[in-house]
Amino acid sequence: MSYNAYFRLYEELNDYLPASKRKMTFGLFLKGPTTINEAICSLGVPPEEVDLVLVNGESVPFEHIIAEGDRISIYPIFESLDISNVTRLRDKPLIKLAKDLKSIHLERS
């Protein structure tokens, strides 16, 4: 079963895309059941740089299977907006993980 889904990447994640797909919604042809993680990797985007994925407006984890016609928004790290109650990718948003790592490093210094 082959189908199309529609993607939009935000901010610095656009740097991984060809110029013709930056800052716009584009179709991606999928050849069978595909997870969000697989699609992100196929676009050349490192999953560790993704902080939030919305499918048809709902937050989903990397393991979510994409359906035909899904509209997928992919966001990088949020530096000034707390998305703890929204993100489904990790236990904590990337900015909080980075702060935790920094404090651990400082404690060891």
C-alpha cells in the first residue's frame, strides 16, 4: 500500500531539506506502513533534534504510524515555551534535558 502524507518542518530543521521544500508543506510518498521516526530519518533530519511532532494537530510519539493524507508538523527544540504537557517524544522536552545535563556537568566540576 503506497500513499502520500504531508510534512512541514519548522525553523532550523528546514536546513536539512532541499531549498524547494523549506518553509512550506510538501508531500512525501510512502511505500507502506511508516513510523514518524522512519519518515524523519528519510528526510535527513536527526530525530534527536526534534522536540515535537503533531499529526493532524495532535502530539504523537516517534512510533506513530503515518496514515494516508496525514498532515505532519515537525518542530525543533523550544527554548522559551514549555511543551512538557504536549510533547510525546520523550519524558522531558529537549531544553529541559539540556539544562539537566548542564547542571550535572557543573556539579561534577
